[in-house]
Amino acid sequence: MLSLFFNTASRTDSQNEILLDKLAILTLNKRSKQIQIGE
């Protein structure tokens, strides 16, 4: 996880935003799955 953030340091801002968007989607998917399992 940390390596992903270190790798973004050398990229452009737009590429960083795309990666952060993907990361946000992944975390949201994990949370929604955990909620579904919890129910």
C-alpha cells in the first residue's frame, strides 16, 4: 500500500489523481463488501 504512494511521487498530478481515484474506489468496494458481510 505504501509503495503505491511512493510510486506516485514521480508521476504527474493528473496521474496521481487517477491513482487516488482508483484507490478510493477499491477502499469503498472493500467497505461495502464488509458491510454486506456484516449484515
